[in-house]
Amino acid sequence: MDNLSSLDFILVVSYLFLTLVLSIYLSRNSINNIDSYFKTQSQMPWWLLGTSMVATTLSIDTPIVIIGWINNPGIWKNWFWWSFLFTHCIVIFYFSKYWRRVGVLTDNELINIRYSGPASKGLRLFKAFYFSTFFNLIISAWIITAFIKIFTILIGENVYLLLGISTFIAMFYTTISGLKGVMINDFIQYFIAFIGSILLAVFIINSDTIGGLGNYFSLIKELPRTNLNIVPDLLNTDDFMTFLAYVSLVWWTSHNADGGGYIIQRLCSAKTERDGVLGTIWFVVNHYVLRFIPWVFIGFGSLILFNEFSSGVDTEQIFPILVRDYLGSGFKGIMIISLIAAYMSTISTQVNWGSSYLVNDIYKHYFKNTSETKLVFISRVFSVAFFVMAFLTAFFIKDVGKAWIFLWSVSSGLGFFLIARWFYWRINAWSEISAISVSIFITIIFFVLDSYGIYNPTFFDKLLIIPISIICGLVATFISKPTEEKILKNFFAKVRPAGFWGPYKKDRAKRIDLKNILHAISFPLGILLMIFSIIKFATGEIYVASILSLIGFAIVGYIFLDLYSER
């Protein structure tokens, strides 16, 4: 580790050692059933599960993509992930309660609770294999790719040694302690990663080139507005249409439209419905607002420091270059620790989540009389095997940002039915089967055309997948038989969902929960105002930023306190 001082090296080794000690401590409690291993027996408080959610999303790949996008094409590109705020708001005010009432081990279990017939069984097996292998492997692989990309710049040829040690420790507490060990480590690792980002932002702003916050506000005014605009210029047609697609289509058409696998896993581990709701709110505030603050200053600071970066340069290298060149001895070690923490928090969740599909939805299907102790053992074996496959897959991913968008496109269209199945009784297993099959088929065609140089599909070409898959899914819905009446009645009685349930809603008075609807509208508005206030402050518009932040904080704070006071 040639680029590290002795102090940096000692700090990194000490962190890894202490994490290993904590993992051994957490492994003292014996886990002898998969409900404990994958769901912590539903005993998690809101503050722990919410922090664990955001720690998982605060992956090592996140800052390199976000800061790369700020440099090219501009900060507006982050609407790709900001738009999922609308998904998370539906989760807060509807799905968090629904998932907690269902009480499943994996989200795939819902398929057999909501649907019926051979199509239901086939869909559950397919989605378990699809999301645990292909889908989850790509996510895990781009996390490993980001680790290699960052630490190759920071420590050179020792990157694989550090990757191996970090992964061993993450795998140790994941396989031994299950989800509880993952969540406790997540809680600690999130704050370490957050502190690291703040330190880097402070050092960049106070670098010799920028010269402090006052000079920063003068230099920021000289930057191109295209990089600083929250919304792209209307005259830049491609960028503006991409922005519109993000805010209007992407968020509700993705595979996690009703929560997402690891979010659902944590919601089902919540102590109560209230803990699930409050935990998701805490996650959203951290995910979209708090952790974004240092990244804005790092991104804009990098524009001042590296204005020579152009579209032909890998902008995902900017973040590790900043860490290497602008942090001194000791502080660089702390930043490296924060990056390792971000990596471990995410890879541990992906491994635990992926193995939960393989064990609960596939292995148990074929080996129904397996003991709980053996299922825990199999879960651990699958966890290790899963990481090995993810490591090999990582060699095929070069651009993490493009991988984000690819993974959305391969399941676009499915999200409509993931949401609709909670609110409309006529949706059945064939709805999902048709939608996901069409999405995969068209994506494969695009991939083959691109690979052989026949045609390079644009983002707008991929948007065509959405209406085609939805139309095919709706056709399949109404030409196939509905879910059996007994299944639908049991589902409605257990979940008590809102929406259009026709004959299954006779025993309940029709009413509209206006409070939930108002909260679902005002909460994302409050979060967006807070995001905009951060950007406005970072660009020197202090007065506007203050007004936006006060309004946003008032809205979010009122909703949180209102829900917190509910019993």
C-alpha cells in the first residue's frame, strides 16, 4: 500500500480488526432457524432498520457515479435516483404496512399468497432464480467493480488483498450472524462512511486551489450552468426529455416499485407496523438529504479542480483521485475506512438477500422436509457461493452508471404490476409473467444488436419497453382466469389494502384515507425542497436555500411527528 502513510495503514488495519472482533461477538447467539437468519424474528426498531436501509444504499459505487454525473452531464442527471423518492413515499404510506401484515421471509412469498394456480408456482421459482442470480449478481458485481476502480487508484496493486480481507470479514458476520449481524454492522458503518464524505468535502473546499468556503462561492459562479442546473435546459432536447422520463416513468416501472427486495426484508423485520413506517421515513431523509450534502460540495469542488475532464474521460475516477490527492496522512486512512465500510454494508446485504431467495423460494420448494438447522447451513453455503459468482461477474462491468440504467431497463414494465397487485383484484400471476418476459426479451434484442455493432439503442429506445410490456401484461390479465376467490379473500382479510377490490370489499365500509393521500403528496415535496436547498446553498444562493430548507424541514418534521405519535 505504497500511497498510504504508516498512520493510514494502522487506522485501516485497526478498523478491520475491530470489525472482525465485533462480528465474533455478534456470532455468539446461535441461529437455528431461517426466520432468525433472514428476518431477525421481526424484532427490529425503526431507527435501526432505517439506518440499515440507508447504509445498504450508501454503497461504495454511489459517490463515484453521483460525482461523475455532476461532472458530466450535470447534477440534473441525479434525477435518475431522486425520482425513486416517489416510490419510497408509496412504501411509507401504504406498502410498509402491507408488507408487515403479510410477514413474509422474502417478497417472493407474496406470489403464493396473492396468486393461485400453476402459474403462481412457476412465477415464484422463476423470480427467485432471476433476482437471486442474474439481477442480484449484477448489483453485487458493480459494487466489487467500484471497489477495484477506487482502490486501484488509492493503493495500487494491493487492491485485491484489501478486497479479499474486507470481503472475508463481511462474509463472516453475514453467514454467522444473519440479518441481525448485517443490520448492526450497517448501523456503525453508515456513520463511518458519512463522516468520511464530510471530511473529504472539507479538505476539498479548503484546498490551496479553492482556498476556503468564501472563495469557493466566488469560483462556483464561473462554472458552466449546465453542470449546476437542477433541471436541464429546455433547448437541450435530449437532456430535457431524459429528465422528463426519469420523473414520469422510471420510478414506477422498476423492479422495486413496491419496495425492493432488501427494503422489504427489513420492513418484515420491523417490530411493529409503526416501526416500519418510521424506519422508512428515517431512511428517506438520510438517503436523499443528509448523505447528499457532502457529495454536492465534493462534486462542485471537483468541477473547479478538474475542469479539464471531458466526455471522453472516465468521470468515475474523479472521486478516488480526490481522495488520493487532497487528503493528508491519517485523514486518508479515515476515508479509506469509510469506503470499506460502505462496501461491506452493501455486499453483506446483497449476499444475505440473494441467499434468502435461493433457500426460501427454491431449495425449500424441492426439499420440503429439511430441518431448520440444515436450512441455516445451506443459507451460509449459498452466501459464499453467491459472492464467488459476483466476483467473477465483476470483470464484465466497466461503467457502473450504465449498469444502473441497464438493470432498470431489463425489468421496466414490471413495476406497474407490482404496484397494481396491491390495489386491484383482477391482477394475477400471468400479468407479471407477461410483463417481465417481454422486458427481458426486448432487452436481450437490444443487447445483441449493440454487441454486434448493428444498432446502438438509446435510452429513449429502452423506454419503449415500458408500454409494450404493460400492454402485454394487461392483455394476459384479462384473457386469463382471475386468482381463486379463496386466495383473494384471505389476502384481502390479511392485508386490508386500499383500492379496487370489488366483491372482496363488501364487509368493509368504503372510505378514502385523505390523511394518507395528503401525506403521500406533501412528504416528497418536503424532501425535494430540502434537496434543492442543498444545491442552492452549494451554488451560493444562501437566501433561497434558507427558505427552501425551512419549508421542507417543516413539512417533513410535521409528518414524522404526526406518525410517531400514532399508537
